[in-house]
Amino acid sequence: MLSGYAKNRRFCDAVDVFEAMPEKNVVSYNAMLSGYLGIRDFMSARKMFDEMGERHVVSWNAMINGYVKVGRMREVCDLFDEMPARNEVSYTIMILGCVKVSEFEEAWRWFVDMRRRGVMSDQKTFLVVLLVVIGLDNVVTLANLVTLAMKVGYRNWDFECIHASWEF
């Protein structure tokens, strides 16, 4: 219900429902977090985030993604450093954030860090890293990326899903 209100631009109703809830959980907090970030109310989003008892990796990812969308990479890096656990989505958001501000070398370092830490890359990650390699203008790195993608099983990349899945 909270997400529905937020998606239909009835965020005040979502706030009313949330405040009336006798028990809140990580799902209700995440819905509100996404709502605040969706309307770019970063102060309220951060306040909500700080009030959460339990923060799941989804909560952290929502926060860093919200800041990435508006290019606030300082906040993104600070939050990422605080994260107790990261997954492929966390790293993909970081890499995409660097791409959005044309920091291709930094984006590549995040990808290397991700691989070094044993975090598995999904197809979206490889597609975003493809943008990194294009930005680096390095044919050898591109060949290595394609080889790695094929090695882990991505033989038929669907390049259209970049446009369907990510807002640039």
C-alpha cells in the first residue's frame, strides 16, 4: 500500500499510513525510503534511514541509488563505506554512479574491487562495466571483459536491457 501511494504521487497518503502503522518493519521502512528518494527529499530519506532499527542491504542500496541519480557521489561514497554488507547491486550502483560523472577509472577500480572480494557480477553489472570500458577507450580491457563475461556464462548479452533497467 505504501509503495502504491508513493508510485501514484500520493506520498502524503503514504506518510499518513506509515505513521498510523502500529508496527513497522524493514519492508515498510524501505517503501518510505524509496518514496522520499523518489521525490528527492534527501533530508527525510536520511532521517528515515537513521531511524530504521534493521537496515537490510536493500535499504543501503536504495539510499546510494537515490544519491547516484542526482550525482551526489560524495554521499554515495560515504554511505558505501559505511555499508556492513555489499552485493552485486551495491557495486553496480557505485559503478553506474561513476559512469554518470565520467569517472571511468574509478568505476573500473570498483569493478576490480568487486571481483577481488568475490562478489559475483550479474548481467546488469557487465552491461554497466561495458560503458566503463567504452569510456576508458581501451580495446584490451574490452576484450578481457568480453572474455570474462563469456567465461561466467553471458554469451548473448541483451544490450537493450541497459535502457530498460537503468535511468541515465
